[in-house]
Amino acid sequence: MKLLSKSNAKLFSVCSLPILLAVAACGDSTNLGLIEENLSAGNDVAINLSTDENGNLVIGANDIASDLDDADAAAGGVFVMSNILDENTIVAYSRAADGSLSLAGEFSTGGQGGDFDGAEGLDPLISAYAIINTPDNEYLLAVNAGSDTISVMQVNDDMTLELVDTESSFGTGPNSLAYNNGLVYVTNIDADGEFGGEPDQEGSIYGYTFADGDLTPLTGSRRQLNNRPAAVRFSPDGGTLLVTSINSGSNQLASNDQDSIVSFTIDDNGFPSENITGGATSTLQGNAENRNLPSAIGFEVTERSNGTFAIVTEAREFTAAGDPPNFPGLQSGSISVYQVNDDGSIAGSQLDLIAGQSPIRGEGQITTCWIVLSPDGEYFFVSNAIDATISSFRFTDASGNVELIQEVAASGVGPGTITDPAIGFGATDGWIDLDMSDDGQFLYQLFGLSGAVGVYAVDGGNLTLVEVVSGNLPEENTQGIVSF
């Protein structure tokens, strides 16, 4: 191949014009016009010389600039919701093949962010999946917790975004979204609209159909919850909708509900069962071990040969007596695995697997809140918010049994032994939501109290830091990350 630029065009014309003319005279279809056009525009051109089956010279030409554009095309994208109270936005990054990020821009959702967790600036919606992507990666859906709406953003090839639809969440404080086969459900934090703190909140779910960027409300799909939702997900077959709860077992709940995960069956028209069809928890009020209650947030649902399993993170914040969280009283976080049956019932499979050595603070990671499952379904990673760490786990068999691989597979700046919340929240990066690229090669961790995204290369259950990207996000009050 010879590289031809405008600076050496004269030399090429003098030395090779007879060859070009000879080939053209022989009836070759070489696009000489392409060469002339690109040279006139000042573009470099690649000339490929070869012979056909009859021994005739064949000349091919490519626009180098076009080739470079293709080479520089994004391998994927990473999107973080700013949750800014006055005007919610999504900060978009293009992802290179090596996992590194480049800012694509910041785009308004057309709504307002919210703060439903006091003034800490960490995990303001106490939720997972505040922003999600459709499986074809053509759209993002995001909650606007301050304006009680959901936004649909179209994803362009360069990872810029366009707002294409906004709909009511039909509740107060939307905080989590789930998608399956053209069906979307949202959880709302509080059904009565009176926000008095998470201990006494009882929320709701609401459904929509989704096609070509349009959300259409499913009138009659609203269902009351007995506690405050933290996350919502479908089973892989779409037949069950599951919801986790941050305040299950709270002694301020009028419902007295202790289920940290509940389910609804979904009919062929997308409507949920009138009543909850299954519920379970790993730890009851007043347990003999004085173990804090689950305080479940993020979870994954996966299909294995022996059934469907939900892996639930447990921050372990509410006390065994059902009292609201207090910073000094936090215990080591954990995960629990539940089998989800076709009829919507839920049964514990492996409960309270600690992210560390024991429940005692300092012998395990605290506030285990978010989870991402590897594309092969064998490994998963959980982020421990206040400690600013990631723990890695894996499945050991087809029956949903799992084991801890590394208590600390990655770490940032945490509070150490500090138990004073005023100091502790100011001393940590606050690792919250995390997600993984579709190819499973890179994990992206949102630093909720330092306005950054950590990029990690994934090898089984091991993580290696690639880079930390900062300067584009608010230093606090962010919520939600999506990558593909």
C-alpha cells in the first residue's frame, strides 16, 4: 500500500500516471475520481496495488480520514446521572477499546433530581437502577425524583443523548427502573406523598409499555408496596417482577412488613398480580444474634440450570429492634441468595453471606449496597458504599450457592475506624452504583462523594485499576450509572 497525500500527489502523478491510464484503458473500474476528489480536499488516500486473476493491475483507493473515524469509533458508552436538584442531567462518556473514557457531553433529562436521604450527599435516592439502558443500547431511561417523572434518552453513535419522551411516574419520588421485552416498571418511594424519612415509607410500582422511544402508561398497573422500595428487576423470562426494600422490619412501618424482597407475577398484558405473590427476608426483628436487619438495595436476577435466583445486597443498617440506621451501629454488610419460582414464590437459598470475616464492624465491609453480575453469570461484584470498596463473589454450583473471593477486590478512600457520621461521610469517596461493559472486560464504579468514575479491568473475580475520571460530575448527590 502507498500512502498518497496532497504534498506528494505530483510525484505520484508523474511516476504512475501511465500505469493509471493503462489500467483505465483496460476497462478497470478503479475509482480514479475518488483519488482526485480526496486529494483536492486535502485528504490522505491509501492506494492498494494488486493484480486480478488475469494478471491485470488493480488499483484500490481508501479515504484515510474515513478509516481513522472508524478506528476511533466508540467501543461503548458510560452514562452517569447527576441528580442535580434544579435540573437533572446525564453525563455521557464514550468508551475506548481499552476501557478508558472520553467526555461526550452533559444532557438535560427535562426533570429535577431529588434528595430523599438527608444531607449526607451519598445515595440520595437509596436505590439501584435509577438509570437503565435498553438491551439494544439505543435508549436510556432515567428517573427524575424531584419532579416525579421518567425520561427517555436516545443514544447516538457518538454517545451523545437526545431527550425523546417524559412521562409521570404516578407516585412520589421515583427511584428505580426495570425493563423487559417492551415493558417498563418504576418504583416510587412513598405512596402518600408525605416524606417523613425512610423508616415509615410505603411506596408503589407502576408500569408502561415501551416502543421506539415512547413510554405509554399502563392504566391500572399501579400496586401498593408495604415498605420503601430500593430497586426493581424482572426475572429473565419477564414472568416475575421483584422489588427490594431498604426499610423492611422498621418498627415505624404501619404494615409491619419484614420482607426485604417481594414479587409480583406479570400477566401476558404486562399487568402485575393484584397482590404480592412472594416475599422473604434473611433476618427477622429481635433475632438472637442481634444482627442488623437486611436493608436490601441492589440485586441481580439470574437463570441457572437448577432455577432462577436473586442475589440481594444487604447494607445491614436498621437495627435488630427495627430502629432507623445510626452510623456507629453499622455492621458488616452481606449478600443473600433466593430462589424465585415460576409461581412468584421466593425461598431462601443462602442467607447473610458476609462481605468479610464476621458481622462485627471492622471485620467486614460496611454498607454493601450495589451489585453487578458478569455477562457469563459466574462472577459478581458488590460495592460497599461508606468503606469505598468492591468485594468479589462467584457461584460454586448450579443451585445458587456462592462464595466470597476477595473481601477487597478494589478500594478507594474510606473512613477507616471513624464512627462519627459528620467526619465519616467527609472522609470517604462513597462508592455507590457500579456497572460492567457488555463484553465483561471493564467495570465502572461511581464515586458518590468525590465526583468521579473508577475504571477497572476485569479478570474473573479480580479487578485492576485502569484510570479514575473526574472533573465532569457533581461531588455529591449523584445516583445511577450505566455502561455497555
